[in-house]
Amino acid sequence: MTRHARVHTVPLPARERRSCELSSRPPTRELRGSVICYRGYRLRGLPRRRLELPDGVVTVLLQFSGTVRTGSPSAEHGSLVAGLRRTAVLAEHGAHLEGVEIILYPLAAYTIFGLPMHELTDTVVRLTDLLGPRAQRWLDRLVCCPSWESRFALIDRLLVWRLRSGPPHRPEVGFAWRALHRSAGAAPVENLVSELGWSRRRLERWFDQQVGLPPKTLARVLRLQRALRLAESDISWAEVAATAGYHDQPHFDHVFKAMVGCSPSQFRLARRRGRHPRALDRIPHQVTSVEISGIDAFLQAAPAIGRQAAG
């Protein structure tokens, strides 16, 4: 079945000379399980500062115009690749931004870029540093496409080619990664080690190489994402903590603040105050971002977030 791009324009007051066009679609069938989605964006007059949460994926931005300031230390980037993160990071962009975002599972990113994934962990690198001149050729071809759908179709072809020609991941790593992902981080690492017949250290070493985070750290990120999804339904934080598998609410509060940089209640308040919060989320059915402009608690937390990511 052919999938077509879904274009969504965020409504804004007619008197304002601003616009926000977002277009998204899943990848072609051959890429499912490797690529989560594509999202095209065209923002005019909409500068934003937001907090990007640990999400367990690798993000590729192909920028047609504008730049993004992010990372630790913070720097301006055009087209970039962001690896898995253990803690939240600040990101901001100016009034005008246009491009395409590709969300990859980490094992696919390992094959596409052909480098140890720990080199991307908690960092942002220029796409040209990974793909060389090919990155600019990809960008030039995408800019010339007449529609979002034609851009997504081109990306389908480019990624299929990279996945066919790049280094494969270890099947044991794929098995353990899928078990953690399906269980939202609840699968005990000790059980995975036993099922594989590997030592714990061996599993950690291969995860470092092909995923970018140790299994237990990845499980922590996936558990946080489950908690954030649950919190969108407005249930109490105590219920969120219990359902997501934390020992108790104090344990959840401690982990949340260490990974996000603020308390759960501060986060929920900022999420509610944001403009079109769901439009900020970059991954279907996940909470990935929150707008932080004017939220003092986040601004105070920002330096600590950067230090955690750097560590």
C-alpha cells in the first residue's frame, strides 16, 4: 500500500505574519523496523527554544534553510546527526527554518553511518562529517524536489541503499534491543544475558558499539518515555511511577529530575503552557520536546542539563 505524506498547517492568528507547515509519513515497507518516520517542516516567523528529552533514537536533520543551536557545549548546526542522549538538552532556532527530519532506530543508524555509535552518544555532529560530500549531494537533490512526498520518496531510496550496503548489526544485539524496546525498558538485563549466553560485559561492549548506550541506560531512557506517555493522560504522578515500573514516586522524581532537569510537576506545567505541544513532538506517540520560553524553572535548570549531558 502506498503511503502519502500528511501535511498539517498549525493554525495561527491571521494578523500574524507567521506560519508553521509540517508534513510527515512513515517510511516505505522495506525500512520499517529501521526508520520510524520522516517529518518535513517549514517555519516562518517562529523562533523557538525548547528542551529535547532523551528518546532512544538517532535524529538526522537535513536543513534547507536556517540553523539549530544545540548540543553540549552549545553550537550552531545546519544539517546534523544527533545520537542517543542520557539527559535532556536545550535546542533553539531562529525565526525561519526549513528542512526534513529523519528518525532512526540506533541499529539502523549504525549500518547507515558505519561508525561506533558511542561516538554519537550525547553529542551532535555535522552530517558532512559522517557522509562527506555525499551529504551535500543529498541535500541538493532534496531541495530540488517539488513536494514533501517526492522528498520522502527520495529519502526512502537513499536509506534503502545505505542499509543494504552498510555493516550489519549483531543478531544478539538486535534481540536484546527489541526485548528492551518492546517492554519499555522493563526486561531485566540479567535475563537477556542469560538467554544470549553472553557475559554482561560482552553485551555492554556490543551495545556501546552498535546502539550507543549500555543496556541498563537504554532501559532507563525507555522507561522515562513510557512515563511521559502515561503523563499525557493527566493521571497522577504516583500512578505514572507505579505503572512505568519505578520503585515509588520519590524514586521516579529523583530519576526524572536527573534526566530532564526539573521536577515532573514543573515539566507538566511547561508542557501545558506551550503552544501546540503535540506539534513539537518529533516521534509518533512519544513525548520528545517541551517549549521552555518564559519558564524560569527550566532556564535555571539549563546549565545543569548541559553538565549532565557532557558527563
